[in-house]
Amino acid sequence: MSAVDWSHVFATRSERMRASEIRELLKLLDQPDIISFAGGIPDPKLFPVEAIRKAQDDILADPVTAAQALQYSVSEGFAPLRRWIVDFMGKNGVPCGLDNVLITCGSQQGLDFLGKLFLSPGDTALTEAPTYLGALQAFNSYEPRYDRLILDGGNTTPAAYASAAAANGGRVKFAYVVPDYANPTGITMSVESRDKLLALAEELDVPVIEDSAYQALRFDGEPLPSILSLDIARSGGDIEKTRTIYCGTFSKTLVPALRVGWIVAAQPLIQKLVLIKQAGDLHSSTLNQMVMARVAETAYEANVARAIALYRGRRDAMMAALDASMPKGVSWTHPEGGLFVWVTLPEGLDGAELLARAIAEERVAFVPGKAFFATDSMSNTIRLNFSSPTETQIAEGIGRLGRLVARMAGDAAAA
Amino acid sequence: MSAVDWSHVFATRSERMRASEIRELLKLLDQPDIISFAGGIPDPKLFPVEAIRKAQDDILADPVTAAQALQYSVSEGFAPLRRWIVDFMGKNGVPCGLDNVLITCGSQQGLDFLGKLFLSPGDTALTEAPTYLGALQAFNSYEPRYDRLILDGGNTTPAAYASAAAANGGRVKFAYVVPDYANPTGITMSVESRDKLLALAEELDVPVIEDSAYQALRFDGEPLPSILSLDIARSGGDIEKTRTIYCGTFSKTLVPALRVGWIVAAQPLIQKLVLIKQAGDLHSSTLNQMVMARVAETAYEANVARAIALYRGRRDAMMAALDASMPKGVSWTHPEGGLFVWVTLPEGLDGAELLARAIAEERVAFVPGKAFFATDSMSNTIRLNFSSPTETQIAEGIGRLGRLVARMAGDAAAA
């Protein structure tokens, strides 16, 4: 094959399109002798297979629902599924209506659509550092500048964010956060920080994108109010006066591969997003939406309870293993839920170098932290996933990793 | 609800996002006393419901395939489905490999991704006039200029296309066509025109996007070679040396609502599109891809034969009804396949005005032609669909429409 150079016809945004390292790392999951903390995927034993199978059978056995399930449908999504989401959001402090809900192909598609809606080249997106790699990939297509959102301990004023954006030829368009047991850090944003974020967004007059991918998976303590629910409370109970755009998904609570997520926001935003959905892929799979509406109705609560029980045990196993195995100078987060722990290595110990040796010497994998930074990265960090490995694998794998870190830290100290 | 003004945070592209009239017209399909020629959707009686149900049951009954079907998967798509597409393309004059195939959520998503890959604001897309509305909606998100692609009877040179693009601040990035029984015109591009298009694209050094949504649904005569197959023949049999990007879909041949389409092109293009897919929605529904791989294997040929038989009868009924009912001065295309007929009304008779009166006076619906033009439109045109109405409805509805056109043409002549 001759290498054809297509660069002259690629859009300028194509320069931002890069393969993620995680994609390569996920392939390691298939190697049985590797203990992988690299993934970010649910344990398949949690999938409600029988509920899905029964829902599909029932839908396809009835000629009326079968014809509906297999035909083109509206871009905003299957109404009974949106109704379930309205009820779910209502129970979680977000009174809203059907016209506040758009169905997306997972929350990833929601993030892409929000980038498309808001970002012109050179505009500024405020993101935490580190933050969800998939969000950076989605936003990159629209050629933004990133500025680091610091809510606690920083001294950046709204005016400073705005003038830095203007100096770079654009304006601040939104702030993006994963408030609950974030990917990659596992950290939960306090209510005080959520309020600060809303005040900042109000001052800048921009939307807040709340990525709630893991929100339901809380192992300890009381759930915190979502940013959207706090925004509604500040806005006299009226979602139409809010600025928060909530991205939800069934990927971590029920099943990822039906690709069903949702966005909840004020109607003027949803109306634009419906047009983006129509232009983007017409609509999400009708059958998958109909199946998800039935499975959510019957299996959501029990499945979330099962996921919490399973992942809490694994989180506990990981905390215990880190305590037991990591040498002095290593610190890590204590997630109240979700799938991830963020580990900070001693200064000068590089996460990517650690990975190379971990695979070669210890048959252990994870993701180096630098993948999750839009700009300046902290290279002495790594992300560990605890939703895929068993408790036994966690104890063994973290033990191996701890010994390797100790060796490398010792070598560095001796050097 | 107070009207919130979000325009200051919307990207410049948001000005191009408009609700399509077709969306409104499709709602008329639900009114039983309306005979609608407005849709562009398959007849649900063609859906291979039992094959889909059996495939899903089999996949979900086996714990190994169930876990695979419900889990995250690779962005390029499910390998056995891509293998089926490689075989299918090979049988249709397109020798290619797995790495030349990306699975998309319908061909609509393929068009969106291609807009994203190629178009910076102000770049020029060459499109026929009229052309597929959904393509214009997809491309609009990337703020192109459109120039009219004329292959027969025009005198625009490649240099003229290029300099017009440059004068508008961009460059020509691709030519987009629906070569077989196009939406909306029903017209098939001759082999000579396909060759001219490839020569033009070569001269401009740009890709050709071949939207083959209807290609398999040929009622009469021999299939024409796809543009990609002609390109491969010109390129010494090597797909890696071609410039044609083929967008395929199962929406019109098997079922639309599983949202499974594909792109076939040279590997450097597919590699970029895989990154766009990953950033856009991670991957298409794994279960739907696995189902489609099985259903395509067992049901594709028979289902296409059934669709051709059904739609050929309806096309014939529509041709007969137009012959019998339309007054002098009305002309229409004679599609060799697909779903649509394009009707040109007498000068001065506006398609949108005809629609308003057709709904009010005759309970007949269709799409005014102007929806399908990127720039200057021919307002005395309409698109008629023949895949949804029965032969009886076609005879009755076209009869009513012909009488209304005759009345309106008579009124215009008398005025």
C-alpha cells in the first residue's frame, strides 16, 4: 500500500484527533496473565441479561411494537424512556418535563454534541485537571482552548478566566465537571464547590456541563445534590431558568453496549441538541430505547444495588492493598463510589515508565495519569480501575505494583 | 417559562441548525385520513422480525456472547459484521479488507463524520442540486460553502470550482453524490458521469463521497458499477490508491432502527474516522452489530428481493397514476429503483403552496422540493415517496393531487 497524503483535505480540527493510549491498554485486558487496572468498564456479571432478553422478546413478539421498534423514530428519543428519565430525575431533585430530555448514544455522544453546540475554534472550555479523557477527545474536534477550572484554593477570578479567553481569541463557553467520584480521580466535589461553580458560571454567563456517569454508584455516605438540582433550587424551582446541562447514562448502572444515555437541560438547549442529533445520526436505536425503557422500569434499582455491593468490595480491597503494599511517599484518593482511584507517586517517578516496567516485570497494567490532562500534566500519577478485577486480583496486582514502585523509588533515591 | 437567550454561548455553526420541514411532515403519517408521500422510510412489513428475534435470543442465551454483546467494544466495529461487509463489497466490485471498513450509526452518522473530517468553516462542498437534505444538515454543522456540482451539460472547469472556493476563503474539500435513484430525484448517474466525477475529483485532488443508501433497490435493468468500484479499476485494483468514500447502510434493505451503516475507504481515511467515532460515541451498539451480522448472513438477499418486488409495484403504480392524473406541463422522473419520484410543476406553481392546499383540500402530503437545495432552489418541484403508501393509496392520492394541480394551473392561467 502506498501512503496517500490526505492532509490537504482534512479540516484543521483533524490535527487534534489522536488515538488514545487507553485504547491500546484495553487490549491488555484480553491477555489472561495480565492483571489490568487499565479499563473503565463495568463487570459483565452485572448485566441484566435476562431482563434484556425478555424485553426484546416481548417487543418483537407483538407485531405493533415490533414494527415500531425497527422503524425510524423521532430524534429526541422514545417517549416512554424519556418519561422514565423524567421520573428518575424528579426523584433526584430535578423536576423537569419530557421536553427537557434528549436521548443520546451514551453520555459520550452528549459530550460531542455539547462541544458542537458551544465551541467555535479558539473558544475556551473550563475543565478540571485531570479530567475525563473522552470529554477532551469529544471537545478537541471543535478546536477549543482549555483553561484549568480551580474551585478550591485557587485565586482565579471570573474576570481573569474571561480575559484569558479573550486574549486567546475566543470566550469562555462552558465549564465541564464530573462531580461524583470523577474519572480519573475518584474525587467527589463538595456541595460548597458545586455552589462556587454555579456562582462562577453565573458570573461568566456560561453553562455548566455536569457529567454524572458514576453518580448512582455511591458506596458510602449520603448522595450529594446534583449541580442541576442546586441550580434549580437557586432558580426558583424552574429548570427553564437554569444553566446546568446534565449528562446521564445507563452504561455504568445497567449496560453500556445498548448505547443509551441522556441529556437533561432547559428547553432552548434541548431544542438545539435535538437538531444536532437529527443531523448527527437521526435518532438512537429505537429497539434499544424500547428495551431500556422496560429494563430500567423493572431492573434499575436492583441492578444498581448489586453494582454498589460488588464495587464497594473491590474498592475496599484496593484501599487495603494500597495500604499494605505501597511504600512511603505514595498517596491515593479514597473514592466514595465509582470505578477509579488516583495514585500520586513520589516526585520524579513517571507513570508511563512505571507502566512499561509494570507490564514487563509484573504483568500489571493501568493508565498513566498524563492521559487525563488537557495541557500541563502531572507525570507522577496513575489511574487504577477497580470495577473489572476481582478482589483476589486486586490484592495480588496491587501487591506486585507496590513492590515495583518501592524498587523504582529506591533506585531513584540511590541514584 | 422565561425565554433564556443562549445565543452568546452558541458556536457560530449554530446559525446553520434549523428544524427540517420534513420532520413536521412526517407527523402527518400518523393521521389516518392523510395519504402521505412525504416519508422516506421503508415499509415495516419488510422488516425481518423473526430473524432479528432469533439472533438476539441466540446471542443472549449464550453467556459468552451475551457478555460480549452487552459490553463496550472497539470503535471500528464488530469484526464479523465488517467481514460480511468486506464480502458484500467484494461481490460488488470493491475488493477491500477489514481495515477499510468502519461501522457507523446509519449512513447519516457517516455523513456527519465526513463533514467533521474534511470541512473547516468556509470550505466548499460540491453537491448536486437538489440533493439529500440529511447530508446538507450534517455538513451544515461544519459551516461549508456549497457549490453546485454539474457533470453533464455544464461548463464549470475544475479550475473554476477551485478559484470560486478560494475566493470564498476556503478550498474544495469533497464532492458528495447519491448516484443511484437519488434522494430526492430518483435519478441514476450514468457510468459516463461517474467517470467524469472521478476525473474532476482527481483534477481537484479531493475525495468523492458516494452515498449508496438505495443502491441495492434496483427494479429494472443491470446494476451500474459503484463509483468506488470504478475508482478501484482506475487505481490498478488497489483501494488504497482510491479517493472514493463509500457510505452504505442496512436501513433500506433490512431495518433502519438498529442504526447500522458503514463506510468503506482507503485505510488512512478509515483510521481518522475511527478516531472520530471514538470521540463521537465510542462505538455503535455491540448487540445491534452482532444481530446485524447474523441477520445479514441469513436474510439479506431474500429481504432485498422482497423489497424490490414490493417497491417496484408501487413505483409502477405511481408512474401509472402520474400518467393518468397529471395535467399537461407537469413532468417527473422515472426511477429505476429506490424510494422517490421528483415532480416538476408548471413554472410559477409553488411546491409549498401546493402542499398547503393538498393537505387542506385533498388530504395528501409530500415534501416541497425547495427543502433539498443548498442555495438557489427550484420552487416548482416536489418529492413523492412510493415506499410507504400502498398501490391503492398511490392511485387515489396521485389522482387527488393531479386534480388539485390542474385546478391551480388553471387558476394561474386564468389570472
